Amino acid sequence: MPHDDTATLVHLRDGDLFHGPTDRPAWITVLRGRAWITQANDLDDHFLAAGQSMHLPAGGGVLVGVDGAAQIVLAKSPTRWERLRRLTMDRMLRCLAPVP
């Protein structure tokens, strides 16, 4: 997976494979088509249809294949620091908002 903190849209054609490390927890969501997911240290393959998501734990690799064309989104889960920063910013913005 990419090393930035944004979601990544991946377009795959029939027979394409996508491989990536999961250096931190992430979510995979199928937007269109059908995908199968194989993870390191997981004996099962997981099949996802459009609209379905799956959590990917940190510390392994992931291999994604598709039946026909598909679009998937990979989004890293926020770190504890990012969640704290977002919560703090939300609270600060609420304090600055005008009271009706």
C-alpha cells in the first residue's frame, strides 16, 4: 500500500493482481465488481462484492485479485495520534463556533 495517509483508488482489470504490505491497519472496500483477498497468516480467502469492506490488520501482506473489472479503495486506519489530533481539532472548532 502507499505510504501516505489518504485513501487510494485502485482500478483492476480481469486477471490483474494487486499486492501490498500492510504496515498499519487498513480497510479495503470494493466499489465495483468482485474481489478476493488473501492475507499473510490467514488460511482463508475472502470474497467481497461491490459495497463490502474488510479490515486488514497490520504486519502482513495482502494480495487482491478480481473477477472481471473492479474498483477498490484502500484506506489506512488512522493512528492513535491522528485520532487524538482530529478529536482535539473538533473540540476546538466547536468552542470557536458562534452560539445561536
